Amino acid sequence: MRAVPVLVALTLAIPAYADPGVRVYQSANDPSITEGEATVPGDPSEIFAVVEDYARWVEVFPDVARVIVTWRHGRDARVTLVKPDGNRDNLSFHETPQARMLTFQDTGNAHAEVWGEIVCVPGDQPGTTRIHTRLYADVHGIASIVVRDGDVRKMREQRVQRDLVHVLGYFSRVTIR
């Protein structure tokens, strides 16, 4: 029953982040999807180059201590993200460079379906990039008895908020090379 402890740990480990530069909202089309946006300084292609460079995620996300690329073939990869406490998330990625889009799916969770996407598009101001994310998470099986839909929604919202705050902070303080 990995999903329940993971989802509960996610909620407990996520401090409340509020940042006026981050917008988080529910999808109009699917109640199991949370979306978010943040605008960062930099060219969309350069920002996407950092997003698709999994090894750099340790610089962007404080909750990623180590990145292990276990398989790579063209634009597809399987990646293990190791957290500071040793917990691991196994993800499958697909990169679509022409759309500056990265899609992923959690491959290590038997009690929940989790997938998402990250897209980098030109911002409203020259020299900026709008990062748009979508996160789908739905618990099924026995875990759905223990974890309510409202709890899953709150966890998705907190995760999207936290990740975008980290992304905004990272790109606001570094110069992209």
C-alpha cells in the first residue's frame, strides 16, 4: 500500500508556499488534474534545456538529492529521483523539444495513477518564459477507501505550487548557460 504512505508523506512534507508569481488551479476539463503557471526570466528554449536535463534537477528542486537515469533512448528516459530521506520516485519521461514539452508518468505506484507535463512557452514580456504544468493523480483500489478525492486534490495543488515556487526561485537567481 505504497500510495497511502507516499500521499500522506507528501502532505506532511510540503510546507505552505505562497508566491504571487505562481498560479495554481483545477483543470476545467478533469477534476483529477491540477494546473499551474509561473513566468521566469529567460528564453523558452534555454529554460526547456534545463527542464529536460534531469541531472540539473538537484539544483532546481531541494527535494531531489540525486538523479539516476536508468535508461535512455532518444527522447524517452526512465529516471529515479532520490529524495534526501532516501525515498525514490521512478518516472518515465518523454521529451517533445519542438513543443518544449516534457511528459512524465510515475511507474512505481501500484495504488495511484500519476502523470504530468511541463511546457515552456514565450511569456507575455520579451525575454521571459511561461512554464505551464499539469499534474494528474488519482488513487484507485483499496487506497481509494483510505484517501479521499479532496485529499488527493490538495496534495496535487501543494505539489504543483511547491515545484513552481522552486522553479521560479531557481530561474530568478541563475543565468542560463
